[in-house]
Amino acid sequence: MDELKTWKSSPIHRFSFKPVKRNKPSIQWYIKNNKIGWIGEKLAGLHLQENNHKIIKLNEDCTPFDKIDIISQKSNTLFFSQVQTLVGNSFINSDRKTNVKESLKIKKAINHYLTENSNSAEIRLNNILVRLYKGKHIIEQIKGVTLG
């Protein structure tokens, strides 16, 4: 129970269990503990599972290139998903120069992963936007490009 008090419950916990319900984290707790991105990735992973994706890997480190948030598979397609988590109606920085640079890093990270883990599936790059609100969240999956 001490761990539950320290780390709080997660979206997969059964909230009908009183100790879990009492330790449900608030958005402010996620902000204070630098867990906004972490919870966004977990919610995005659950969203993909609900849409028949098999989660292959979370937070794949492809040093020196970049980190891939979620790698999943559905049918014969391998999805590389980058997750962005925002609180409420925050704005997204859409600086084109930054986006092009980030896209190149992600593509290099994907190529690095594929070199280490051979796969003949079709490859897609997606972005998932998770917006957190008090008591709810909204997930928008922005379907990306086929890479090969």
C-alpha cells in the first residue's frame, strides 16, 4: 500500500477497490512528478491495444538517434508511434524546421530498430496526440506515412 501512495494508481487499476480509488492521481500530480509524457504513452498504448494492435515495445531507445515511444503491430503492418501529451487545450509548437529535424531523427531511429530486428512487414509512422482533462482524456491518432 505504501507503493500505491507513493506512485499512485494507473489507468489499468480497478478503481472500485477503495485504496486504488483514494490514490488516483490528479493532473497536478502528473505535472509535479514529471509524469505527463509517461501517462500519455500508457494511455496511447491502451488505445492501440483496444484497436487490435499488439504492443511490441514501449520507449525503444535507438541511441544515438532518438527514442521510439510505441512500436506495435496490426496485421502485416509495423507501427512506429510518437506520442505527444498535452494538458487541456495547450497549443502544439508547429515550428516546421523543428518538425523536419525531428522527422529525420525518428526515421533514423526506425532504420536502426529495423537493422537490429529484421521484419518484412509494411512500416508506418504515426503520431498520437493525448489531451488530458480533469477526469477524462482524448486521444487523436494522426495516421502517418508508409515508409516501406
